Amino acid sequence: MRKPLIVANWKMYNTVSEASFLVEELIGKIGDISSVEVAIAPPFTALEAVSKILSETDLTLAAQNMYWERAGAFTGEISPVMLRDLTCRFVILGHSERRQFFGDGDGEVALKVEAALAEGLIPILCVGETLGEREYRKTFEVVERQIRGALDGGMPDSGGALIIAYEPIWAIGTGKTASPEAAQEVHCFIRRLLENLLGKGPGGEVRILYGGSVKPDNVRGLMEMQDIDGALVGGASLDAESFTRIVHFK
Ligand code: 13P
């Protein structure tokens, strides 16, 4: 059984005080949940404050990126050791905004995935095609290249040690969501690929999240699909009411 996982990716939003306020509000609204796992990915500067607030709850902490070295002369970077130190359980890697604006390619993502796994962080590996690639029917090819590339440095030793997030780029921040059936088609393809790469058992345990304009009114349809195990939520995670409704999708 794969427990549903809903992740809030706050991107570059919220100062420390705004983050603290939002997370307190979320905790109050979400209440006790045992059937869904919830993680919050604030910007680096708010990780410590959010970590302290989450420590008394079942919600977990995620980072939005990291560098692959454990320590060293790498000005401006954050290491997996530092993220573990702040109690992060997950780290988002290979997000399309990182790939698009900061030069993260499959090679860099592979080094990061390998380093995260070595440190006991669970990578949330993001993959997804552009609109042009979809129109040219390249979705499967792109997603396969991204996943094979990211796992080039090493495989997780169990299905639970890896999360994949399928985020079609044309659906991010646009209000256009993939239909549940269209998303499921890609999730199913990813599942078969993971079963090939990791073996049938572990491949069946990896949670595959959908991301791209997930909102309270479309989450349920997506979550009903067999291989959609959760959501990576951007815009709607910045509002406590919307995110709570997403978490309580059932
Ligand atoms: P939106 O939910 O704002 O489309 O963002 C999706 C995303 O990029 C999550 O990582």
C-alpha cells in the first residue's frame, strides 16, 4: 500500500515570519490526519523555523533543492548534511524551474539524487515535458530520459526511498491541469519503467506524485487514478484553506 503524500512547494515565497504564520495556520486547519502524509517545502531561510513548529506534529519537512557535496568551498550552496541537520525528510530535485533557470541538467540531477540517497534524504525527483514535446508526442521519451538519467549515479535501496513527481511543464502555474486520464497514462508508464529499473516489488512501492495546477476542485479526480499517489502543489499551497482542502481530498 502506498500512503498518499501531499507536498507543499512554496517556491520563493514567504519570509520567516510569514512562513511561521502560514504553517501554524495550516496545522490548525488540517487537524489530525493519519491516512495522508503531508510535507512542507519552505525556502531555505525558513526551514529552521518551520522545522521547530512541525516537530510536535505528523507533518514533515522538505527542502526545494541542494548541492551534491557534503561540505566545502561552494559559496551559496546548501548540502544534504545541512538539510538532515534541519530534520528534512525529503528534498525536491530536478524541478523544471531549476532545469529551466539554473542550469540543472540530467547530470547535475543524478549527482544530487545520489548524494541525497547517501545521506538518507528521500529525493522527490521531478520530471515532465514541455508543451512542444507533448505536441510532438515525446512525453514518454522525455520522462524516461529524465528518470534513467537521474538514477544513473545509483538506485535507491527500497521503493520507499524515492519519490517521483510528474509535473508537465505546460501545467505548472498555468491553471491547466492534465486530465486525470492523461496524467495516469504517464504515471503508468513511469511505474513500468521503475519496475524495470528497480524490480517489480520496489518499483511498485515508489510513490508517484502529480504536479501542475493542483487545486481543491481537481485533486480528487487525480487521486482516484491507480498510479497517482499524491500531489506536489505550488500556488494552492500558499493558501492555508486551499491546501487544507487538497490534503482532505477524500
Ligand atoms: P502550481 O501548483 O503552482 O502549478 O506549481 C506546481 C509546481 O511546480 C509544484 O512543484
